[in-house]
Amino acid sequence: MKKTSELYRGKSKTVYCTEEKDFLIIHFRDDISANNGLKFQNFAGKGSINNAINHFVMTKLQDNGIKCHLENKISDNELLVKKLIMLPIECVLRNRAAGSLIKRIDIKEGIVLNPPIFEIFLKNDMKNDPMINHSYCETFGWVSKKHLITMKSITYKINDILNKLFNDISIILVDFKLEFGLLNNEIVLGDEFSPDTARLWDIKNMDKLDKDLFRKNPTNSSGVIQAYELVASRLSNYFIK
């Protein structure tokens, strides 16, 4: 399937229309950014690594009954997906304290959160993706009450699946962000799952294997790529078993 026009250019991915109106092509670029684009670099090879990781994870989720936009991987950097009506909400699931959570409340990084914390944020870079709640969604019509309940339920199911997956490859799933869309008025997982959208720590030494490496040292391209490659390698070995 061939790309036609560019539909959307994000911080690290470009989405293209195709010859088929119901399908899109996502191109994973080598770009990496933090703080809503204030920090930005280009790391050779990052796009293909994230595409591989995302494909591994989405395939695992589909195998476990989660409806995703994934169709197939069509090149090292490109993914064919179903076209969704994307919802302007980010769902975040936190298994351990990290990131903005420890900035908002006085809590030590790494503390296990039991039960895990579910949060929602409005997708708005200009406003730094503010935290919202179900009442905002209902009042402003961003997401229906029914769909939001479904998104929360699916997020927890995904957490169960991925917690086991990453534990099996000696990685702690600290937290992650998901985005959903509608297909025939049904909630479907979209966007991506990668070290750009999740915090992943090595079980043995607690080394960070995600975008926090870039956030703390934007010039350390080799460290970022090595960490992402490690995640991809462990996932690949898992799927070969």
C-alpha cells in the first residue's frame, strides 16, 4: 500500500494517508523530544527500534484480545494501521512512582503503587497536557462517559498483560501512556507503545531504559540508543521462544 499525502506530523512520527481511505501509514522518525518539544534531537536508528518495539507489544496485546489499530509492519520505519477517530485524551497507568507524580506530591521515586494509579490528561501541548478528570470529559464532550469507562478498563487489562511480558524479560514496567480512538464507535488502541511513551527499568540494576535518559542528558545519543536496543532485543528473544 502506497503513501499519498501527509496527514499529521508529530514530535517523533509522521502519519500519511494511503490509497485506501480506511488505512494510514505511520513513519517512525529518528527524532526524540522532551518537555513538549523544548528538548529535541535526532538519533540515528531510533525510529526503526521504536517501530520494532511497538510492533512486538501491539502484537502481544492483539493476541490477548486487545483491539489495536495495528495491521502490519511494512518496513523498518513504517507501520500500516487502521484509521481511527483519535480521542484528545491520554491515559496514564502508574505502577511505580516516577516523573510528574513525584513532582506533584512528596513521594520517593520507585515506590510501588498498589493499586496502580490511573490518570487522564488532555492532549494539548500548548497547555502542557493538563491533568483532567471524567467530569471535564463529560462537560466538554471530549470523551463520553461510556467510552472513558471502557478506556480505563482496557488500560488496566493492558497493564496486566504488559506487566507479565516485561517481567518475563527482566524489565519493570514503571508507567506508560496510551491513546485511543474510535472505529465504528468502538474504542480501539492507537498511537504507539515504546520507550518514548513508557518508563522501563532493568530489574537487576534499576537502570532506566526509556526517554528519561534523554530528558536528563539530551546529548547522550549512544546511551539512549543502547537502552532502546536492549528493550527491543529482549522482546525479540521473548517472541522467538
